[in-house]
Amino acid sequence: MKIPDYMDILVGEFESDTLGSGLTAIITERDNITGISQRGGAPGTMGTEVLHPLHRKFTSVDGIVLTGRSIFGIISAMGVIKSLRDDGRGLKIRGKIVPVVPVAVIFDFIENDTLPEESWGRFAYSNRKKSINIGRHGAGRGATVGKVLGIENSMPSGQGFAYVEKSGIYVGAISVVNAFGDIYGTDGEIIAGARRGGKFINTIKYIINGNVSPEYENTTLGVIITNARLDREEACIVAEAANNSLSGIIKPFNTTFDGDTFFTIAFNEKEEDIERIKLMAQEAIRNSVYSIFKKP
């Protein structure tokens, strides 16, 4: 899917059908303010602390990496980070270049336990472009949803993209959905999730009835991109709003088994009411999830 020309990001992807895993690199094209929301109980991240309020106030990120292979995905992310340094992108400290690249991971050791390589990130960076593949691509290559009955009764998922543009303000959203819970359509019916005998079991009812079966291999990741003017705290608030909004279509959400982590990248071109940006972010992130499953 094409990314609008006015959106100041490029996306690079790597995926392996053999390994059932991959990486998505969101590369920023200019300075920004970036915030974070981590509401899942089991996040896997690197370099995210600087994005919280009370830390470095004006640090601009050079990119964000979403990747498979749990914490070992950091190995592949280093390929992006080193490529940025090779191109002179990053903080200049005593003559050294240090790229600022937060990383968030999903657990997708399903088909095998092969570890990622730095070459994943190098490939993604060198092939960055103004488009993103929807579905089982990039970091979403090995993603699944509905895992209360184990991975064998889950359903394939992937990565999505959507955006909202009104009166010169844009809000885009990239998601990677590897959730513990089920996915609900706008009609309130389950469209993807845990199944038994070919039928959805309804994870919420299953757990309420006392059938808790934890699976520590879940996470939904999201990246909001906007040209609105936000400070660090406001960027975190928008990320939080996007994170919260998915509780209406992924159920249950933000569980102790999920590592849900969301980012907001603000390019600070336009003054706009933050409540409007929050609502646009919520619409964009929900539509990005639905783009994966092809059914609203």
C-alpha cells in the first residue's frame, strides 16, 4: 500500500517465509518529537526510555524498528542502526554518530527457533520506500491472534496500515498484531481468534468460565505518524489514546501475557487541538488492524 508523499517516513521490510519472521523499519525523513505508551504486561523493547516524559525533551528519533524473534530481534535491529550511522544519521557526540532508534519486538518462534541476523535490518534499510505491505509481511510475517488454546488453535495475523487526513492534518498508523485476544469487527462479531472445531470459542467467555491458559507469546505494536505539533508529553498521550482504543476490537487486550507498545512520531508542522489528534489516531490505528483481516 502506498504511503502518502506528504507523510515524512519511509518503510523498509525484511521477511523470511522459511523462518516465518521478519522486520519493519520506519525511517523518519526529518526531525520530530516521539512519545510512547506501554500498557501490555510483558513488553520487549530497547531504547524506549528516552521517549517518556521527564527524559531528554527534544530528542528526535531516526527511526523505529518493529521486529519478530522476541528480544533476539534486537540483533536484526542493529542492522538498521548501523546503516543509519553509515549514512551520518543520529546524534553527534564528540565526533561520533549515535542513531536514536527505539525497538519493539513480538514473539514469533512458531515454525522454528532460528535467531535473526543483522542482515535483516541492513536489507530493510537499503530497501526503504514510500509503501508498506499489508498482511503477513515485515514484522507481521509470523504474527498470530487468539492464543488462549495454544498456537495450534490461533489464526494468522500480520501488519496493517491506514491513515486519516483532514484539512491539512494527517495521522497515519502502522500496526503489528500478535495478540493474545480475539479480533472483533464493527458489528461486534469475532472475525479472527481462538478456535475449536472450526468455531470461535470467545476468549473472554472462556477465561471468565475459569479456563485460563496463559501463552507468553503475544504483543500488539503500533506507530502513529502525524504532522501535528506535539511536545513529548502530548506525543505520549496520543500513543496512549491509540493503545487504549484497540481494547474495543481486540478482546481481551493489554493482558499480562501481551507486550503492547505504541509510539507517536510528531513532525510538528501544524497547530491542532490534541483531542482531535487523539480521535484521528484512534480511527487510523483501528483501521490499520482491520486492513490485516480485510473485513471491517
